[in-house]
Amino acid sequence: MTAWEVKDYLSDLTCWGEEEEEKILALCKSSLNEIESMLKADADRSDARISAAAAAKAYYKLSIKRSSSSETDGITSFKAGDVSITQNSTGNSSKILDKAEKLYHEALQVLIPLCQDNGFAFENVKIKVML
């Protein structure tokens, strides 16, 4: 998996301007690294679930960033040639954030078989009661 593949998945979820390309790629790289750190050593790194989970994580992070920035009020992008205006509303930001979080958690659920188990369990514990 590469950050470029994660970016392709992310482009299915949201859009961004040309000025954000580098930041989006960096976000995809960091999200992919975080997801890969959870994987088992023998997990197939070319599994599409990895890219999907990394893209969902990147989308969630991007949604958090967009919802918390003051840029979500009013016009966020304006292009004069072939007139293009992008406008976000703050009312939708919490809904988008909730959907992004749900998508991320669903992607993690699908990824569980590829992840290492970091849990622990007590087995055969004997309790000796002293009076």
C-alpha cells in the first residue's frame, strides 16, 4: 500500500483544492503509517482493507480539522477563471464529522482480522483465601 492509493480512496470521500495537495498526501501518509502499525507481521500489506481504513482515518482527521477551523464559515474557496465558488456551512460540519467517525470505526471493524492482538487475559487463576 502507498499513500497515493490511500489518497485515491480519500478522493472518493471528499474533495480538496490544488493548494491542499501536499497536505492531503502528508495526511494520507501519516494515516497509513498509523494503520500499518496496528497490523500483524504476516498481514498481507496489499489488502485493500488497509487502504480503505487509512483513507477513512485520513477523512476523519480532515473532518476534524475542517470542523474546528474558522474557515468553515462562508466562502472557503474562490476561483476567477471558469468561475468556481466553494462554500461550507457550519451546520453540516457536525453531521460530516459524525459520519466520518462512523466510517472510520466501520473500517477498523473490517480490518480486525489483519491486526495484532494487544489484549491480555488471565487464565487459570487460582485464588487462595486466607482467614
